[in-house]
Amino acid sequence: MFHALLDSAPWWAWLGFHLIVFVMLALDLGIFNRKEHEPSMRESGAWTAVWILLALAFNAAVWKYMGPVKAGEYLAGYLLEKSLSVDNLFVFVLVFGAFQVPRRNQHRVLYWGVLGALVMRAAMILAGTALLRRFEWMTFVFGGFLLYTGIKMLLTQDDEPADPRNGAAARVFRKVVPYDPEGGFSHLVHRRNHRFYATPMLLVLVVVEITDLVFAVDSIPAVLAVTRDPFIVYTSNVFAILGLRSLYFLLARMIDKFHHLGTGLAVILALVGIKMCLSHWVHVGIGVSLLVIAAILAGCIAASLLWPPKDKEAGQ
């Protein structure tokens, strides 16, 4: 396993990447967001731009040291993961609204959620790339799964989302872990009567982590359809996730306006699944993949703005 990692990139590249990530996370929460507060649109926009520029700067480094092909794969993987992560934003809005998490506490929940997501996704990427290297037929399994997921998303667009407070994860958590519903959202645990209890913040964090795990089951195979290089898959995934928190606070108030994005993401997943299944016979260049993903996203955003939801039109 470690030989495969070092074959994809030298040790200093892995080390340098993680140093960048940990330094930026330390600056984010340790200095700029030490106090709990509700990030303003300006602050969220600035951090979103920082993460995007950092991801593009890393893409330039990949181009310089690994060549234009790997740089193209990284950019395609980043764009694909970034677009699929938009679905996470819809779920975050639903979860925070259902549990009534104050906006000033949401940043900290998402911060710890990102740290957990990095560990989970690293394990899943290692497992996925190892499976594809050893068992070539897994390409059809991953591709078929993505195609099925895309079709299922298209067919369930109008279904009412389930209440996360009554989901299996929340029910099991409340039964297994000592839980105080009045514990607030400032700490993960708190002490009462000489006993430690989980707080609603910890419960929300568990729900967010499980949600990310579910989305990772879709997004990681999708990126593996673009490239099987562990370094490219991992770094593009991580940079897309790191910018998710600031993007959430930037778009949370207007996420409902992009009501056609779900359809676009479903189409992207289905097309990636077809591409993966046909990869033995048909080769689709990275440039074509980038153009298709960008065109679908741009088209869905434009359609969402041009044709708002009927209920909002009626209320105007």
C-alpha cells in the first residue's frame, strides 16, 4: 500500500501537502476564527476565494513537477468533487435547521466535521485505488454503482427529505451514548452531577460525519473514474472539502435558489458511471471531461436563476 503511495508521488510531496493543510486549518480556527461567531458574507467570500486560489496554486505545482496530464486530472477531480460536494450543502442546511444549531456554532461543527472527513476519505481512497489496481473488474462495479446512483437521484428529486433528528444514526446515538439534550452547542461533551454527557453539538457532528461518509461513497468512485493516481485523487478531494465550510456560509442563505443543481449532479454521476464502464473501449480525454462537467454545472445554475421555483414565483 505504501509503495503505491510513493509510486504516485515522492514522500516530500505527501509531507508538503499535509503541512499546507494543517497550517491552513490552524490559521483558520486557531487565529482567524478563534471565537464562535457567525461568519459574514464578506468573510465567507474571502475564505472561499483563499481555498480556491490555494487549490489552483497547488494545481500549478502539480503541472510543474508532475506534468500537464496529471495537472489536468487534478483539476478535473477537483471540479468534480467540488460540484458533488454542493449536495452536502443542502444537507447541512437541513441538519442545522432541524437541530436548531445557532449560526455562530455551525462553523465549529463543520471544522471538526472536516477533520473527520479527511481521515475517512483517506481510508476510502486507499481502499478504492488498491481495489482497482488489483481487480480490474471493479471498474464495472464502481461505474455501475455511479450510474445507478445518478438515475436514482433523478427519480427522487421531488421526494421530501427525511428528518435527520429521527434518522437511524441519531436514534442509535441517543440510545447508546449518555446524552443531554440541554447541553448546548459550545462543547462536544459537558459534565453534570459528576458524570459526562454528550451534547447536541456532538450528536450533530456525528450526523454530519455519517452524511459525508454517504456522499463519499458516490464522490470517490467518481474521481477514480478520472484518475487512479492516489496522490491526485486524495489532494483534489481534500482541497474540495477544505473550502466547503466557507462555501456553506457564503451560499446557505440562497442555496434554495439553485434548485436545478441536483438534476445536474445526477446527470454528472450517471455520465461518469458510463465513462467508467466504457473506459476499456472508449477513451475520453481530461479536457472533454472538464468541459462537460463545467457546461452541465453552468447550465443548471443558469436554469435555476432563469426559472425559479413555482412556489416562489407565486409568492412574488
